[in-house]
Amino acid sequence: PREARLYAMLQEWFAEGAVVPTRVSYCNNLMTMLHVARAGLCACLVPAYFVAADVEAGILQAPIAAPPLATLKFFVATRLESVDPAIAEIASIVADVTRLSNGDHKVAQPVRAVFGQKGRAPR
């Protein structure tokens, strides 16, 4: 959604690169975004490990962001008296994921080549 930090971060990223996309759609369902990207209809921002097999198979491309994207911090919070083992497991998974290297994916082309050098995105 437009009020999400990720949306604001992407808008700032486009502005830093002097790129004006013709359309920016947003969706809060990761699987829907991936289905649309796999169909070749969009670019979407997802963790590299989610799409590693698709990149390896040539279904999706993993361009390098230029300028680099800012990082986001995520926090897990719960009431102290209700420490559930599932919460601890989720926190552990999130910690592991955030330590993954950004260099683990294949690079197809710089993002500027996808969206155009300056101005509007190519159609």
C-alpha cells in the first residue's frame, strides 16, 4: 500500500535515479506479485532467495539496483509474558534471512536498462 515504508522507499529510489515510471502498482500478496512478474508483466521487489530458482531457470531476471536501494529494518515484538516458541522461530528465520548476502543472485542487467536511462519507463 502507498502508506507502506517499502512503497515510500521505492518512490525515493525512482526520484534519486531521475526515473519517472509510467505506472506503479502495488500489491500486498507476494505470490500474486510473483505470478505477474513470471508472466513478464512487471518488475517487483522481492528477496533474492524467493526467486533464486526462477532466476537460475531464466524465468526472471535479477538486476542490480542503480542507485542502490536503501535497506529496511524489521522488528518482531511480543508481550514478555507470552513468549511463544513460534515467535522465537520466526525471529530466528528473519535474522537468518537478513544476513543473506545480496551477491547470491545472478545479475541480468542494470535496473536502468530495464526502466530507461532518464525520464519515462520504456513501453
